[in-house]
Amino acid sequence: NRSGLVGLPVSFALSASDPNGDVLGYAASGLPPGVSIDPLTGVISGQPTAAGSYDVVVAASDGLNSATASFLW
């Protein structure tokens, strides 16, 4: 789980690997407003603009196979 304050910057990277060494792409849904994910690096960053509880789902994919994880923000 993650937490943060409205208006304060956040930045953290997802960690994933592919057994074949394929390049991974990243995605996320349910992030707080003002926060986004870089699909190439998996870095989630920004400044939350609204307080609340957010059910976030993140994914890493090599284009064929994918893995997901969820957490509460």
C-alpha cells in the first residue's frame, strides 16, 4: 500500500523482470488524479490533486504475457 499528501510530489518505480529478457511495458489503472505511470520505465510519479482511497492495479507485459498486482493508495 502507498500513501501521500495532496500537492506533494510522489515517485517510485515498479519492479518486474522477464525470464526471456524481453523488454517490458507498464500500465496502471486507478491512480489518484495528478499521478501517472511512464509506460516505458514503470515509474509512477506526479502530485496527487485529490484526497481519497484508490484501488490501483499495475501491470507489466512483454506483449505476450503479463502480470498484475494491486494495492490501495
